[in-house]
Amino acid sequence: MSARLVSLFLALLLAGCASTPKPLPPGDVLANFALTLQGTRYRYGGTTPEGFDCSGLVFYAHQKLGLTVPRTSREQAKEAEKVKRRKLERGDLVFFKIDSRKVDHVGIYIGDHRFVHAPGEGKAVTIDSLDDEFYDENYSSAGRYWDRLPH
């Protein structure tokens, strides 16, 4: 009888351990949150779910994780921890030079060469690919803020 009790106790103990989910890394939390904002309308200067511009989306998503980032894409690029393109992780920021010689667009990397961003007037928050010719040609750099959170 005691062998059965020991077996039952061990089974319950292991089940309890298995049911405790491991917390997601902060970059995954950021990427997953950004994905929930798909479809939000574009609004120049927007930093709320009422409407986002590209850097407003980044600003808002980081704020929800308790991180303060600069408000503009140029400043976000300047102050982020630099990340090589081949070392991108979910939650990293990808920066572009589209209409300027300086960074003027940003998105949140979600993995598999894809990123979430607020592309511009008349377009909602969406997913695009870094492999798309337009984004590949205008890619500038990548950076990270989520690493400043405790793991």
C-alpha cells in the first residue's frame, strides 16, 4: 500500500511541475503583444489603440511591458542596443530609411523574417517581410530594448 501512495505522490508532484507554465522571454511577450494590435488604424502621431504611427506602436508596446523608449523612430534607433540582422530575435526593432537618409520607419520583429508595423496613412497595423524587396532595400539597422527587463 505504501508503494502506491509513493507512486501517487510522485505522479501528483510531477503533474504539478508540468502544469506550471514557464514564463515567456520578454522579447516573445513584446512580439505577441504587437501581434494583437494588427488591424489598428494608422494615425500620424498616434500612440494608443485609437491609432498608431510606426514609432507610436513601438512606444505603446514597450510601455505595456514597463519599458520607456524614445518617441520617434530615429531616436529609438539611436538609443537601442544594436543587433545584427542575422541575430534578430522576437521583439527586436527593425529600422528603415524610406523617405530620408536617416531612420524614418520602425517595426517589431516577430520571427521568420517578419515584422509588425504601422505602414502609413490609409493602412492598418500589419505584418510584412524583411525579404520583401522594398523593405530589404530600405533596411537600415536593428535594435533591442526588451533586454533591459528582468528575465
